[in-house]
Amino acid sequence: MNALRSLLFIPGDSEAKLAKADGCGADAVIIDLEDSVAPERKPAAREITAAFLAARPQGQRGVQLWVRVNPLDSGLTDADLAAIMPHRPCGIMQPKAEGPDCVRELSMKLDALEGRLGLHDTATPIIPVATETPLAPFRLGDYAGAGLSRLAGLTWGAEDLSAALGASTNRGPDGQFAFTYQLVRSLTLMAAHAAGVPAIDTLHADFRDLDGLLASSRAARAEGFSGRLAIHPAQVGPINDGFTPADEEVAHARRVVDAFAANPGAGTVGLDGKMVDRPHLVAAQKVLAAAVAAQRQ
């Protein structure tokens, strides 16, 4: 599975919006059966989403097609999976996951469904939204040792968490996330890397603020995030740009790698009058890998 820089949500009950998915430019489209679909529209959303997937068999998709199902405690997850799994979505986004046990429960449901459908070559990946309840952040570190073979990333959300906390806002006076949400974001970043999966940053709520989105996406990649959620097609371009290494960054990374290659076994090398050590080599290798992954999109 290619790296995911941009993951665009599209409501599963909107045929008009889904019709634009193929050319949206996102690395993945998340067809949403949860928050963006009213309760009375859930059955229709399942039918529309199933038909959309069926019309685009795997191998004939211009974009990865994931589905965000309803949470396990909603009583709707089984119906969601029954509708979509015959048409082989590229992955499942799991909302309101309260830790590895929730992902494990969803994995077991997928095991059973894939078996019944004869999809023996399939292990549909899962990305949980891992911070949407007051309990969930306390279990972020548990993903590292959970042995979840389907785990394909971790992402976080501020809106559901602030609602669960009874907060009037999740922002400070400066417009940035308040401390509680900055803490949760940082813990998600570290938990993802500890588990060996991509860390995916949350959405930028103001879809008109494209300059701010680009700047914050570049900052997020510098921190160690691999991609970001999007809620409007206009956000896809800035997110892709923000999570793609710049040419000068790639050039410097190549020079770091080449310097170590020319000095095998060295713990440090000199480059431009500075000493560069092994952590710099690891960082450079990650930059080059990100650049290669972006070229494949």
C-alpha cells in the first residue's frame, strides 16, 4: 500500500460528491458512513457506497477507496461491513476506537467476513481514529505491543473529543489547539511511531485557509506525521505539497546518504563544515523514501 499523504472524507450518501472522487487528487478517499451521514440516511449511504465500490473493482481505481464505518458501540458496524466488504474497500477507518482491543474486535469481524466471502488473499487494513473519547488517549501507547497485523496507521480527532469532554471549544485565544488537544496530538504521533505505522494528522477545519493548511502541513511533516485528513477537495493540493519533501531537502538528504556511503562504518562524517551522525543518516533516508513514495502516487 502506497503512503497516504492526503485522505479526503466524502459523505457516503452523496452520489454527486462521490462522482468527483476519481479526479480529486487525494491519495485516499474516505467514504464516510459515520458523522457526515444523518441517522435516517445510514441505509441509503450503505447502498450508495456499495454501488460506488462495485463500479470500481480493485485494480481499476485511480484512488484508494477506504470507508469509515460507524463505531462498534453504535450497533451499525455489522450492517456497514456486510454492505461494503463484498466490494473490497482498500481499508477501513474505525472511529472512536478506545484502544487496541477495539481494533482487535473489528479485525475479528473482518476475519469472519473475508472468510465467508472467500477473500483468502485479503487482510483489509484498519486506521483507527484513536483519540475521540476521554479514555482513548490513555491507551495510545498500547498499540505498540498489541500485535495488530491490520493496523495501518493512527490518526486523531479533536471535535468528538471536545464534545465528549463538554468543552465549549478546543482552541485557545490564539486560534491554535488548546493544551489538551496538543497533548493528544503529540501522543498520537509517538504512539504511531512506536507501533511502526504512519501518523496521520487531523483535519484543518477552515477549508478556505489554504495558506495556513500548507504551512501547518509542512510543520506536521517536519514533526514526523506522514499525512493528513481533509474535508474539502480544495485541501488536497496543499496537503500533498506539504507532505512531499522539497527538492532542496531531497538533494541534501542524498548528500548525507552519499557521505556515509563514501565512509563505510563511520559514526560521523563531515558535510559542509558540520559533523553529521547516524540519526541524520536515518532522517535523510526517510526523506528519500518519502520522495520516492510521493512520485508513485
